[in-house]
Amino acid sequence: MFGITCWSLWRTRNDRVFAGKVVSAEAFLQRVRAWINVVQTAMDNDKAIHQHCLPARTEELISWKPPPAEWVTLNTDGFVLPNSGHATAGGLIRDHLGRYFAAFAMNLGVCSITRAELRGAVEGL
């Protein structure tokens, strides 16, 4: 309410200084009440909308799981910078004890995240 009142005072002052409009105290208070009602309605609508939303996501720790004995696993990932679209991909191969066998990283130029992920998997294979 304080913020709306300050903003309304500022607007009323600007209307008087720059547009020559004079607003009575009653009109000013009516403007403040109207804006308070608008904000309150918006907040109530926001609460009603959120009651029907899916619950917030929960965080789950994900860690590497070793393959069966005598097997190796290939882990790959692709990444695209949001602003430039520049992409990279990389991966590594480990055995069931977590020992490193091979790894790679590559610049892909500009491409989609799907292409970066797939390129990493194909290169790893």
C-alpha cells in the first residue's frame, strides 16, 4: 500500500508539472484505492492459479552407477551456450571400478542441444 501511494503521488506530481493537470485530494485517494484493488485482485488470482499448478520440483542427487563386472560404460553430454548457440560435446569411458579408459571433448560450432547430445553419443560409440 505504501508503494502504491508513493507511486500515485509521483504520478500526480508529474501530471501537474508536465501536463498542467490538477487533481483533487479526493480524486487522488480514489486513484490509490483503485490501484490497491487492482493489485489485490491480481494477487488473489495468482494464488488461485497456483493452487492448480503442479507441485514444485524436488531435487534428487544423481551419481554415476558402475556397469557390471567386465563391462565398460560410456557417459556423454552436450552443451549449447544460450546466447550464441555455440555447442560442445564430450564423454568418457570407465570400467566397473570407475577406472578411466578414454575421454573426448569437441567443439561443434553452432547447433541445437539435440544435435550436440547426439553428436556426443555417436562420437563416444
